[in-house]
Amino acid sequence: MISSYSKKRIESKRKKSFQQNPFAKIGIIPVNPVFYNYFSGLEEFLSYLKNDRFVGSGIISIPAQKEPYLSETNCKAKLEWKGGELIVFLEGKKNSKSFLIPLNSTDTNGKKRNKLEFFPDFFHFQNGEDEFSVRLQPLDLKRIHLQINSKVGLEFSGILIRLSGWKKWFLSLS
């Protein structure tokens, strides 16, 4: 049973929503109005990152020759923008790994090239030398989806959450 106080609070929030959202008058109310996943380029993407750190967990999926044919484990990931490049640090049960993603122009040295692309709803980096690719897709202001593929399989897929307050200063990417 909902108390009269709760009903009044719900109605008050509903009225505020109608006042702030012009589409609410015709019955269109977004579930999460804070989606933020469309970028015009590098500058807008970097402003989204705001020198913050992101942490989260996901899965690893690497094919194997014998049972179990697919290894899936929990893996923790950290993401930080530092010194003109993105640093991704993965930590699994058995080992840890880091990936550096330069945010400058495409590297044209050597036979295998690095490729950096910005699409309206995600960022994609292809490392030709080490043969891995990284895809970052912001979901909203606090969450970002990270996917790393390599020649051995899916290195990581999961959602990272922006650290706020004092937490972001005490997390190291070692």
C-alpha cells in the first residue's frame, strides 16, 4: 500500500518531468533521459572522458583446443586517459594485461598500421602491430562499454563505471 505522502511525491516528480520534457505532454517519457553516446569527433569524446577513471568487470572468451573449449572468467578492467593516450588494464584470475591506445593521428610507419576511428556512437582503435582492437561505446554519463578483441579471441567485454569523488584519486593503473 502506498502512503499518501509517497503518492504526493510521485505526482510532484511527474509534474516536474512534464515541465522539463516537452515530449511528456504527448505521452513520450524517456526511461533514462541521460543517454550520451553520440560524438562528433575526438574533442567531444575526450570531453566525455574528463580525465576520469572508469572501472568495471566483464568476461574473457578465448577458444581452446581441449575442454573446456571456451574459457570464460570474470575479469576486472580499468580505463584512464593519460598523456594523450588511453590506458586499459585488465586483471584476470591467472594473468594481467595492459593496452595502450594512442589518440593522435594514424601511425603510418611500418607495414601494419594503427587505425583510429570515431563513429557517432562508438570509438574504435585497431592496432595492426600487436593485432588487437578496442571498441568503446559510452552508454550514459557514468557507464561505458569496453570490448577488446585480439587474434586469440575476446580479451574483454564488459561495462565500466566512472569513478567519482575521492575514489578516482586512489585507484592506480599498475
